[in-house]
Amino acid sequence: MQSQIIWGILLLAAGLVLTVLSVTVIPVFFLFYGIPLLLIGAALIIFRRREEIIEEAAD
């Protein structure tokens, strides 16, 4: 696996845990941490090949 995928999965998991905890148990304060982690993790997974495509085009 590429490092972007690993980091994306880890950030998605951390964001999901924080978001679920903030909705169910802990006050909504953790939504400020959970939602950005979800978005960053999803972006890493969605745009994982962009760097390789840019490098191929430059060659």
C-alpha cells in the first residue's frame, strides 16, 4: 500500500471515532476535530494518484 492510502485510512478511522463519540457520548466539541480528519482522510484516498500522474507528465 502507498503511504497516502495508509494515512487516509488512519485519519478516516480517527475522524469516525471522534465523530461518533461526539454525537453519542461526549459534547459536540469533538466534531471540530472529527469532521476535518474525515475530510483530510477522504481527500488523501481520493487524490492518491495525482502526484504520480503529475510526475509522469513531467517526464
